[in-house]
Amino acid sequence: QVQLVESGGGLVQAGGSLRLSCAVSGSIFSLSTMAWYRQAPGKQRELVASITSGARTNYADSWKGRFTISRDNAKNTVYLQMNSLKPEDTAVYYCKTVLPTYRTYWGQGTQVTVSS
């Protein structure tokens, strides 16, 4: 059974940084595309960044230059480094994995709150 567990969320002041982690078990992590999404209150879930099995990254325009996605295949973990945080970055952040079979799984989410 594939499981994703996010961690690293919390409360931070504007301008600060956080690093989110997502540990994956039960899948061939190194062959999977990983992604971070976010869902702000009253809004739809949206893509923040993704990284392929070959470490090719893609970012939504809103977060280019401030957020960095990376992966450690030895630890079956994907990260999201978030810098220069703004109050509008407040959301629940979710990790998603896309297996080579194109089946997808989601984590439970981690809350990020940025105070002004």
C-alpha cells in the first residue's frame, strides 16, 4: 500500500522559510513523479511544483524563484523549500505521487500559515 506522509508545516512570519518533507512508502519512489499542491481556504487545490524521476522540475509561475522542489531517492523523500514566504502562501500543502502506471496517491496535507 502506498503511503505519503508530509511534515514540516507550521506558523512562520512573512519573509521566513520552511522546508516541507514528504516521505513515501510502498512504491517505487525513484521511478515516480512527485508533486506539491496547495489548497488555500475557499479555493481549489493547485499545483505548486513537480519533479520527475529524472529530476526535471516544473513550477507554477506564482512560486518560481521562491520555492524549490527536490528529491532524495535514497530516502524516498521529496522536499519543498519555501523562502520569502508571504501571507498569501498560507494553505494546506499536499504531496502527490504519480506511479509509472499513472496511478496517483496523495498525502494527508500539512498546514502552512504565514503571519504578516
